[in-house]
Amino acid sequence: MRRWQLQEAKARLSEVVKSAREGPQEISVRGEPAAVVLSVEEYERLKKKKLSLAEFVRRSGLVGVDLDLERDKSPARDIDL
């Protein structure tokens, strides 16, 4: 990620925007990160709603598969410490 000082980013805004198509561009104020410029495509990807775990499982190829989810009840094994 390329880093720009605010004054430089203001003076070269069109270059910052063009560079955002290649990857995020960080803008700093007084040496501290303050903002990130993203391409529209990256922004849309990030704001897209994520599936819940339940919805992910419902859509997966495991729907209808009979899984053996019984817990192993054997005692814990002995170890030497």
C-alpha cells in the first residue's frame, strides 16, 4: 500500500485515484494514518453482505449429508509430565 502525506495527496489527487485502482492508497496527517482511498470495485467487495454461518452451511454441498456428530466418550489418555 502506497502512503501519501495529505498535502501531497491533495496536490496529486488524480494520481492517488488512479493508483487506487491498483491497490489501497493510505493518506496520513502529521505522520499518522488518517484515510484510505480504495477503488470502487474494492469498496463494493468490502461492503457486500457476508453470509452468516447458518446460511453458509445451508448453501454448502453438505446439505443432506448424514454426519456422525457423536462425541467420543472414552477417558482422556495418560501423559507423562
